[in-house]
Amino acid sequence: MAVNETETEDDAPAGARLPGLERLPLVAATSGPEERRLEAEYYDTDGLRLIRAGITLRRRSGGGDDGWHLKLPLGGDTRRAIRRPLGGPERRVPEDLASLVRVQTRGAPLKPIARMTTTRHRLVLLDAAGKSLAEVVADDVDAQILGPVTAVSRWQEVEVELTGGDRRLLRAAGELLRHDGLRRAGQAARLARALGGRLPGPDHVARLTASSAAGHVVLAYLRAHTERLKALDPMVRLDEPDSVHQMRVASRRLRSTLRSFGHILPRRATRELAAEFKWLGGVLGEARDGEVLAGQLRARLRQVPAELRIGPVDARIQGHFASVRAAARTELLAVLDSERYFSLLDDLDRLLADPPFTPEASRPGADVLPAAARRARRQAGRRMRRAWHAPPGQARNEALHEARKAARRARYAAEAMTPAIGVKAARFAGRMRMAQSVLGEHQDSVIARAVLRDLGIGAYLAGENAFSYGLLYGGGACDGERLQARARAVWRKSSRRSRWPY
């Protein structure tokens, strides 16, 4: 079972009592409190890779939610919580949970690192209809760190978790609790609090400005999308909607940044890593295209009048993409468990830890970074002109696809430098995004038509009427022409010299 949890935690002084929570908005009554005793064992690697990434993995008993619990950060106060049964006495981490954190562990064994006993008082906040809005738990925690050196700690905390209410209730509860002497927990994860000095403090991230070193600006962008890539890995394994596409975008941003800023991070040092991101993006692209094209073709088929849908068209489309998606997902999951993928992540971590900066990297970002976006914009302009001079058909389609990749690189370069350049770079990135988006739609239409052609041939050879496939193909061709004209207009508007920020 996987659910999203939105919750806050507060430190409570010894002997603190919960205030009257009936004063909260929409709360009509409370149920409880009821007392429980919970036993939990927390698992991580020797290097504490999970908790460093904001992930917790535990085996808990004694409450209404006995079992293995994995919590993945989703941003803010929200985490994805996944629960599995307790299993046998050997206390082995369930394989599917271990796979979800493999992007962090990469072969390092998971072992117990802490044991906690909690005396919990649980209160349920109810609305006028008796529906649960939130659960408030007051915990007395005794923690023991396991390993060569043991340590014992004890504290009290209060946690508010939404069960049916909204964030307004969460904010109001937090304000009420802190008004009565509680304070927001300094560390969101209970395990992080127990580990104390074993965890390094948060890195101080200086605000990036026009005078920030170019290397720091590029590194901040790379670091942000490295974290994004790793956070999306378990979502892809869980087959979450749009997760493959988003992971592919993160991969492309990382590759594009390595290629665009060769005057900051020398290409001789990043060439192999950029090539590996191209490989990963290709695998993610296969899985993404199968998902997106199936939806597009079925949506287009629904627009066709019933009398023009001749033969089992929808069934053939579904059957084709079901096998395509299954094969692509099988390959993708194998890649995410491969040594090649883990090696890519290791190389990326090493690059971020010890970047091989050029002398240019120490200069102000506002002075040296715009050159990357300028080069990519000029390249996109050349490729767009080449596309319009190419004959209609395959040659022009391929040329427009190349122009799209250059526009995308210009966009990502502008995004990376936005903290140093400011609003001008952000606006430029937005214009390149518009061009990239239209050209992307055009490329999707090209791929869809190729699929429709193959489906039509397959239907004909099976003795079916292929009329509907031809109808869909013709509609796609019209869309392609329209998108080409739109792309030309968008590029003309975006490439006016008055709109260039540098």
C-alpha cells in the first residue's frame, strides 16, 4: 500500500499537555486519546545514505499499522508512505522496498541502525459528520543507536497528520500548538534526531547573484537536478503517472548542462558522463513514448465519428502499445538495477563533490555564462533555417527535430544561469520553451504517423479494413503541417533581436 502523508512535527517540553483542539476550524469533536506502545527498528546503510536523502525505512510493531514502513520525500511536509507486512522473524527488508531505495544504496547492505520505543497518545479530530480530519499524536520516545558505539536519547514530540482535512487545518493546528509552548521540530525525521552528531548539518547554500562565481551557479543547477533525478527513481519503479517523463527531463537537463558549459566544466572531463546520460535518456524515452503516443492516438480515435471507425481499431491500438509499454518497462527496470546506471550515479556524485572547474569558473556568472545560451540560440536559428530550406517530408521532419534539440539546450542553459542573470534569462528560457514545445508536438505527430502506418499494414494483412488508420494518418499529417507553421511563427517571434537578453 502506498499513500501520501502530509504532516508536521513539533518538539514538546517534558510534561507538556495538548491544548483544546476543538478550537480549530471545522473541528466539531475529538476522539480519544488512546494509548499505545510502539516498537520500531530503523534500517539504513553504514554511511546513512537513506536519512541523508530524507528517506526513512523502519519495521514497526505494536500499533494499528504494524509492518515495514518506507517514507519517501515529495517536497514540503508531504511524503510518500509505503507499507508492507511484518514478514518472518528473520527481519529481512522486503525486496520491493529495497529496490525503491536502490538509487541511494547502490549495493550497500541495509541493516538496523536504531531502535525506538514510543508511548503514544493518539487523538482524532472529527468534523460535524464524525469524519476524521486529522490525527494528533503525542509521543514519548526512547531511542537507542545501534552499532560499535551505542547512544541512548529521550524526547517528547507532537505530530499532526491530515486524514481528511486540508492544509489550512494543518497550519492552524501548528499555530495553536506553538502558541501553547511547542516548537517546530528542528529535524523532520525522528531517526535524524536520534542520530544527532552522526549526521552532518545542512549545507549552507549562499544566495546566487550576478557576482556569484560561474562555477557555483552551474553546480547549483546540476545539484538540484541530480536530486530530482534520484527522487524520481522510486516513483518510476512504482509506475507513478508522468514519472518516466519527468525523470527523462531531469536526465536531459543534466546532459545539456554538461554539454553547454564546457568553458566551466571541461568537456574532456564530462564527455563520458554526458554520453551515459544520452543512453539513460534513450531508455526513458522508449518508455515515455509508448505511454504518451497510446494516449494521443486513442484520444484522436474518440474524435472520429462512430460510422468511420471500421474494424477493431481501438483494440489493435491498445494491444500494440500494451506490448510496447510492457517491453519498455521491463527494459527500464532492468536498467535501473544495472551496474551501468549505478556507475553513472557514482560518477555524477564525484563530479558534484569535486568539480574539475576551469579558470573561467571563478569569474562572475553574469559575465561568462550567457555565452552558452547565445551559442545554443544561434545553433537553433541555423537549424530552423535549414529545416525551412529542406524539402517537405522526412528531411524537413528530421531537421525540425534537430532544431528542437538546440532550442531545448538554449532553454536549459538560460534556466541554469537565471539565478545570476535574473528575469531576462528567465524570459528567454520561456521563449525557448515555447519553441521547444511546439517542435516537440510536431515530433510526436511524426512518430504517431509512423505507428499508424505500421498498424494499418498489420490490419490489412490480418484481413481487416485499414480505412480508419488512413483517416487518422491523414489527420496527423494535417496536424503536422499546422504545427510546422506554428513553429515557424513562434520562432520568428522568439528570435527577434529585440528579445535577445544578451
